[in-house]
Amino acid sequence: MKFILLMVVVGVVLWMINSRGRKAVPPPSRPGQPPGGPSPMLACTRCGVHVPQPEAVTDSAGRPYCGVPHRDAGPGSA
């Protein structure tokens, strides 16, 4: 009888320790979600593809492009 009572007490203590440890862990953050909300989309001057403003490449006149090759090719249609 002592052995069963001891096992129950040990089980309850371990359960309490385990449940307390779970509450202390903060929820995981969501990867891939940019902080600060959405960014404006800009159309490439050459091909018209929309890219986020932080990823856009601009020329000296400030026109947005989807990448360096299109910026180097200049405005116009592909």
C-alpha cells in the first residue's frame, strides 16, 4: 500500500512540475511574417511585374525595376 501511495504522490508532483513548465514557455513566433505590416507594391518600369518596395531596384531617376538586369536595360517593353 505504501508503494502505491508513493507512486501516486510522485506522479502528481511530476505532473505539476511538467504543467508549470509548459505555461512558462512563450508561444512561438510566426516565421516569415514581416514586422511593421505590408509594404507597398511597385510595378517594374520595364516588364510591369509588381515587387515590394524594399526589394525594388531604382535607377537614377527613381523609377522602380524588378531587378538589376531590367534596370540596366532601361525603360521600355521586353
